[in-house]
Amino acid sequence: MRRSRQRDAILSVVKSTDCHPTADWVYHEARRRIPGLSLGTVYRNLKVLCELGWVRCYEGPGGVSRFDGAVATHHHFRCDRCGEMQDVDAPVDASLDRQVADRTGLDVRYHVLEFRGLCEGCRLERRRSSGSEVEDQH
Amino acid sequence: MRRSRQRDAILSVVKSTDCHPTADWVYHEARRRIPGLSLGTVYRNLKVLCELGWVRCYEGPGGVSRFDGAVATHHHFRCDRCGEMQDVDAPVDASLDRQVADRTGLDVRYHVLEFRGLCEGCRLERRRSSGSEVEDQH
DNA sequence: AGACATACTAATAACGGTTACCATTATTGA
DNA sequence: TCAATAATGGTAACCGTTATTAGTATGTCT
């Protein structure tokens, strides 16, 4: 695998934030350093970096992926309204995978635990705009 | 809200399987009863049924949603290769939400726990086609 | 340094699941 | 029965992502 300014920039952008950016966010941020950068290049390299294990990818509502430079297993909170993710320090129980594998016979490699609700901003936003809106399920 | 043959059929299809079908699968299945059924109608009603809480929706890789007629909280195994889901009888810890809420101040409503790996079929498939393929991360 | 092989890029078109639109149809309450 | 209007079918638009392709940059070998 060869090296490129573009890939370096993309990796550095993802590693330098904990906001769990979308591909589009990474694109705009990296373009500040490399103005001619193409969106396709961002997608291609994010995929490569995931396969290499340098970054992690979390797929979410609307088919939008979010990326994370923190590759150690940890859990997240995700907002049901805007889709933003943030880290959460819930305990990581690696033995869960083994337990489920033993009980089911499935080839369990890892698990994803995501807490859901409304983030601060969206809670305020919703309260302001309409107190009588459709309640979300769950 | 009015009633319609179409919505009845769609709900009944989702409720009558535990295969966690995609919208497309529901569409083809429901068309066996209502030949003129439109795909848009399936999507529109699945969304309504989710909002009513009659079915659950799990978004996954590739922007593909899967639906579940079992609305009681439970966890799943999802295949990294084909995306199929199946139920898993891992314990549901409702107190987790409270714990994370207390620790973070976030408005945690629920959580999603998904075990990942390769399903039976994909494991065989992968072994057959190539023993020297790229290993997946995690 | 120069030249070669080829991985990588930029630009753009295609793709696939989902949603929006709108004229027509079907359900419901009076 | 009949009017009001929610729901449908058909189709086009949407949007994040992926594929294509001609051209560029990188690493290697001499």
C-alpha cells in the first residue's frame, strides 16, 4: 500500500476529533488542508482505514456512517433525532460474547451497545418548537 | 387513522415471521395477498406501525432497515456479511439506561445491544470460497 | 537521476434503499 | 347514501455511498 497526502489528512482528521464525524464532515474538514480533495477519495480511504483497523465505522439511521478514531472497544449514546454520537463510559463486558456464543452456537465476534435518547440540543429544540408533538416510542 | 386492507396485510406479514424482514421482503410477501400493492405503501405503513409501536425497526449496514413484530425489548445477533438478524436470549438489563443517565446526565430512553459475527450460512460460504481471504477486524 | 509499474486521485455517473408527490380510490361518520 | 378526507399506486426525486475511468503521484529498480 502506498502513501498519499490525502489518506494522511483523512486519518488525521478522524483521529483529531471525538465527535464521531460523518464522511461528509471529514470531507469538508480535510478539504481545508487539501482543497482539491474529492468526496470519493474520502469514502475510499475511510473504508481502507476501517479494514486496516485504524478507525472504526458505526452505521446508523438513514444509512449514514459515523467514524471514530478511538479504536478500543467502547460504547456510545446516539441521539434519535439528529443522529449524533458521543462516548459513554459504560463498562465493556467482553465475556458477553462468549456467553452468547456458548448458548447459541453462533460465531459471535463482538457486540455493539448503543444507548439512545435525545441529546441536550435536541431536547431543548423539541421543547421549544412544540410541547404537543408525537412522542417517540420505546 | 383509517384502516386499510394493505396495512392489515403488512402488519400481519411482519407479525407472522421472526426472520426480521426488510421492507422489500415484506413487500413481496404481502403482494401474494394483495397483488397490486405498491412498495411505497409498504414503506409508508411500516413507518406508521413503528410510530404506533406495533412493530420495531432496526437500521443496519447499507441503510437497510429490518422490522420485527416482537416489540418487547430483546437483543439480536447480526451477520456482518449478509446482514441477517436473529433473536438471542441475552439478559435484558433495563437498569443500564438509568446507570448511564445518572453518570452522564443524558436523556437515555433505551439501548440497543447487537451481537455481531458470521451466521452459519456465511461461515460455510466463506470457508468454501476462499480460505485465504481478508480477515475481518474486531 | 531517469524510467517503469502501478497504487492512488478527481470528477462524474451509477446504484439502491427510502421518501415525496399527486391524481385516484376507499374508508368512515353523519 | 353521501360528502370529507385518509390511504393508495405509480412514478420521480432524494441522498449517502460505490463504481468507473482517464490521468497523476509514489515507490522501486537500475
